[in-house]
Amino acid sequence: MTFTFTGYRRPDGRIGVRNHVAVLPTSVAVSSIAERIAETAGDGVRATPHQMGTSQPDRAREQTEQVLAGVGKNPNVAAAIVLELGTESIDADAIADEVSKSGIPVETLSVRSVGGTGPAIEQGRETATAFRRDSEDVRREEADASEIVFGVECGGSDATSGIAANPAVGEACDRLIEAGGTACFSETPEFIGAEHILADRCTDEETRERLLNRVDQREAQAELMGVDLRGAQPTPGNQEGGLTTIEEKSLGAIVKGGTTPVEGMVDYAEPLPVGGGLVLMDTPGYDVESVVGKVAGGAQIIAFTTGRGSTTGNPIAPVIKVTGNPRTWDRMASNMDVNASTIVEGDSMSEVGGRVYETMAAVADGRRTAAEHRRLEEFAINELQPNELAAEGIRG
Amino acid sequence: MKGEVLGDGVGLVLHADDNVATALQDLEAQDPIDGDTTAVESVPFGHKVALEPIADGDEVVKYGEVIGRASGSIAPGEWVHTHNCESTRGRGDLAEEGVAES
């Protein structure tokens, strides 16, 4: 069953569910300034502050560039400002060129060139305000579910995640894919112990091999460091919530993608296809970075399941919070959008999954999520670590 | 909900092959679980309780899949968690010692 919504048609043909002006800092050095510009320019202007330094090893830098350009190209973005200090190894103009391929207006702003933070904030505010005004003229158009790229995430998992919230979101993924859309889930470390199930669902051998290879790499990283994954996975919070092993966590985690065939697997922040069915993304297990990877890949809406009560959002994509824990729903209702805990009390999966799907439709049509109401806009870019770069080198 | 609910909602068995159930309430010692099995200790909401005897080294099964191995013998009604069930994956510590996982 499809749904329709009124979205924002972009020059490249894709449809946004929000109409933000993005302020993208190329390093931590200008992240605060980006936030200040967004604050002073007012509603609809969103900064993506992050912690990446002004110079990174090549592969790590390329990943940062891919994320920044991808976020700028997300269809929820109407226009973008790429902000630099001017000493970064990342070239702001190159990011701007990449973002402008989607046809939206983009400007760069260099803090050193314009004479420091005062003039930069003032000029950034003027540009953002002008972009904001122009963005009101963007053509609003009716679109249907087939144009939605839906990113699904879990964070602060407990034992209810695998039995209530994740299968409910999985049901919504199945419905979206039946309507012709794309769903994407990620967090490769949380495939460990469940990869055989996903591998059996891959539609072609290449995807299957890629998936198993990526899971091996993530597992090998633990072995390369001579550490025991158990120290970090499941996290102490997961363990307190009843999850004993990574296998148990993974088996509960993968159900959030539903039951359809796995059509492909992309790299962190790589573009996701529109109308692509279920596609995996190779990301770390850190939820904020993982959400950002999918937003950089073009996801317009995120569903985020949490048993223990994570409150995080995203500056560019609305994040729908779904909990399967009745105590979390009672205590933290103001941070949650969908109560999946009624499954534990006997509601059918189709009923609760249907509520997630209806919420997706309403959010696509403009309804604000709990995280949007509270302006919870966490943003972090995954930084490739020396051991990962070394592992890539070993494996070619 | 998928799976079989035990009693009046004390626990949930996700797959017929499972040897553990997920507690849907905070369980106390003596609480009935399934048939003749009663809880032998407290099991918090969301945590696992053994449904049958699990010998040291045997597989612990939930969702019909292996989630780890018993690191000690586990009696029916016992709480199953990190103190008596170990992951077999991502074990860099074992790789270091040259004990390859099976």
C-alpha cells in the first residue's frame, strides 16, 4: 500500500521531505561558526558541525569529503553553504562543485578570506537568509512512497528491540519496498552472528560475497588489535538491557530491515538508489555516524529504534524514534514517536508496523518528529582509524 | 508478536528450537516459567531464563539461532547472561592465543 505526500522537487529529479539550507563546515575549526550562522539565520538553516581535523590521512579525508558532499546533495537540502577556515586539506570549492551537481545553489565561505569570525558569521547569515527566501519558491509536488529512501537504525538496544521495535520497523520497510521504495540498514559489526541469514537473502553472488567480506573485515579488526569484541559489543548498556552476546544483538538488529531480498550493499556515505528495495550500507556500529552515512547516501527519513531511550536526531533528515520498551515509552514519551511496546502486550505486528508506516507517511508530508520539535540534531562523521587504514592496505 | 508467550505473559520463546526464553516481567525465584520449570533466581525484564539443562560448552539458542556457548552448566530456570554464556565471535583474545574459533 503506497502513500502520497507533498515534497520538494529538486533539479536532479529527486524529492525532498524537508527544505533546509545546509551549512557544511569542512573541519572542526569552523564547526562552531557554522552553528552560529545557522542560529542567527533562523529556522530552516541547519549546520552539520563535526570533529574532523584540518588535515587527515588521504583515505580518511576522502571519506569526510564524501560525507559532506553527500549531505549537501541530500534531497532535503534546498541550498548549501560550504564553510572553511582556509587551512584545511579539504577543498571547499571541490565540495561545493560536487554538491552543485544536484542542481541546487551552493556558495563557499572562507573565514580567513573574509576577515575572521565576525564578518564570516555576518556574510554567512546574509547568504543563508537569501537562500532561505529563494527556497520558498521551490516547486512543491505530490509524490508517492516509491520515491522515499528510508534509513533504519538502532541505538540503545535492549532485549525489546529484537522482539518489538525492530520487527515493527521491519514491517514498515517491507511495506515501503512493496510500494516501490528503498530501505537501508547498516552497522556491519551488528551483522556478526546473523550474516548467514542476510547472505541467504542476497539476490546476487556479488552482493553476497561483499557482505560476507565486510563482516569478516569488521571481525578481523578486533582480531588485528588482539582485543575481544565482547568489551564493546554488546555495549554495557545493551548488556544491562539483557543482550548477552554480539550474535544475539545482531539477530535482533537485522529484523529492522524487514524480510525482503537484499538487493545490494554500498559503502559508508555512498549514494543509495531510489526505488532500490532493501540495500545495506557498510557502516560502523556508532549510531550517530551510521545515521549520517545514510543521510549522506540520500535517505530523506530515518527510523531509529531504541529500547533504552536514545534521543538523538539529525540536522537534515527527520528521525522517527520507535521504542519497544514499555518503561521507556512511559518515562520518555516526549522523545518518542511510535510506541511498539504494545506488541509485548499482544498487538499484532501488522498493527504496530502499520503505525510506523503511517508515521513515515505523515513525516514525509511535513509532520515534525519528536527530535525535530526539540531541535536534536546530532551529527558525526566516521573517521577511518589507523588500524582500519592498515587493514585496508593488507586486504588491498 | 512472533513466538510463544509463556504463562500469563511471564516470558517469550521466539522459536521452537530455543533453549532460553526472554522474561517479559521481572522474575523472582520460584516464579513459574513453563511446565514444571520455575525461576531459580531473579531474572530482570528482557533478560533470558534457561528452559532446559544446558551443559558447559553447549550452544545457547534464541531466535532459532546460536547466540553463544554456555561457559558453565546451566540448570532450567537459571538466569542466562554474560556470567554463563559467551560469544564465539570477534574473539581477538582467542586469536592471540592461537585458539581459533570453531
